[in-house]
Amino acid sequence: MSLLPVVERHLRAHSVPPSRFGRLVAGDPRFVFDLRRGREPRAATRDRVLAHIARTDAQASKDVRATNSRMEGPHATAL
């Protein structure tokens, strides 16, 4: 499995600029651009990137569930 499609999907889903993502997960603002040019990261870097994506996705799902439960609660009002 290639890392690039996973990263690209994450960037689109969370509206994250590639340079910000690279700086955050790899300390390298060119990380995503280099992946697009064929860079293959080391296993440790790949694991760190995938772990970050999993954490971010889990947090986003949790936030959506919390928002939905507040909207469906006993004090919810119809719009």
C-alpha cells in the first residue's frame, strides 16, 4: 500500500495544506511534495504519519458524534 493516496485523502478530508501536514508529522514542509515526486519514507516515518492520520480521524469522528448528540438531546430545537 502506498502512503501517498492515504495522505492525499486525509489532506482533502480535513482541508490541511500539504506543507502544514508535512511540518506537523515529519518536521519537513516538503514532505508531501516529495511523496508526490516518489519519495519513500522510512518505516518509522511512515508509522508516525499513519498514527497521526488515525488519531486525527478518530478525533474528528468523536467531535461529529458529540455535535450530533447535542443536536438530538432533550433540549434540541427544530430549525
